[in-house]
Amino acid sequence: MIVNACLRDGLGGSPTLVLPDGEFSEAERRALPVEHGTSHAVFLGPEGAVRFFTSEGELPGCGHGTVAALAVLAADGTREFTLRAGARAFRGTAEITPAGVEAFFDPGPIQVRSASSAERDAVVHALGTDGSCVIATLGRPRMLIEVPDVAALTPDLDLLKAATDEFGLLGCYAYSAGNRYAARMFAPSIGVPEDIANANSTACLAAHLAADVTVDMGDSLGRPATITATATAAGVMVGGLAVTA
């Protein structure tokens, strides 16, 4: 089924394919999101096992994909879950509301470091704008960069793919501050030129700022999305609202 994950005011969200796992080949797993018009596919296995794929291959984690998976798993009214992605087990919660399923999960430990000058220069050149930046690692490293206005960005995706490939980055999460945060996630190296909603990178932002954040995404793609992350001494919880399309 298709689940719209991380909706804003009941609209938009990131369409995500969620289906039971089975005897799929690697090629079939990569083809399914393309066939269904989604950026990601989530495969639900026994005992909370989840796997995430884009057209470029398997990912160790996917934030909006986890929100979508929790929405499907909560159909029987269950509210607390233990999920497994790879070797990691983690907690997820889901609450059925009149608007849909409010789903949140523990994305895991997040490390943040300064970006090297080479990393910064390569990504800034591709984005066409300057800003303060760090590298946040959650499963895979990605760059977080604060820019004056995310809506104005027109990145050179070929240059950005070359830069992120060179430095082993998942992508670039650009964000701007305002009444609440706005962000855009560019990840051409994994077959996602721009992500509608990126919950894991939003969790990284909460960890970087050591603060709770609400982030709007997807406006440039005509799919408004909102993600909420809360930061505590114990770690970050992140998620949003999901509905079955």
C-alpha cells in the first residue's frame, strides 16, 4: 500500500510504498518504488524487521519510511513497537487519531562534527549559496547547512552528487530558521534528487541544536510535509502524521 508520511495539516506528505517482505530479488526491491511512483519502498518482515530501498539500493534506515511502517503496523490498535533495521533494534510508537496515525521513533545515536573545508567548499559550490555547516552521522553522514532561504535554492544536482560521492555523504540537508524551521534534503547519490520529507536528517538537526524542532519540507515539490523532533538527554524522538493513500 501507499502511505503518505509526515503530512502537514492533513495534506501532502511523502508517498511511501509499504508491503510485506518476501522472496524479492535485489533488482525487484529497487524497481518497486519506481513502479509505484515513490522515492522509497519499505518491506515489513516478521518480528518488527524493516528494510528500506530506493532505486539505487538498500538504505540502513529511512525516517519517513519508518513513520509509514508504524502507521501500517498500528492498524490493529497496537501502540508500542520494537522495530529492527539491520542489526539495530529500536522503539517506535503510534497513536491512531481522527487525522491519521501519529508515529514517532528513536532514530538511534547521532554524532555531529565540524565539516572540513573541502567538504564545505564542494557542497556550497553545488548549492550556489553559503552557510554554516556540520556533518551529522545517523547511519550515514550527511551535511546540515543553514542558509538564508531554502526556497531560493537551485542546486546543481550533478555537482552535488559528485561532491557527496567524493566525501561519502548521504546528501545535503539545507535549513532556514523562521517562525519554525524550513528545510530541503537533496540526495542524488541515492536516487532521490530532493526528498519530500526527511525525518532522520530532522533528528540530526534537533541533536545539532540540542533543541526540539518542527520542520516544514516538501513545498518546492508541491507536497507539504512537517516533521517534529524532540531532543532530550536520552536522545531524540522523531516522527509525524501518516495516512494510507
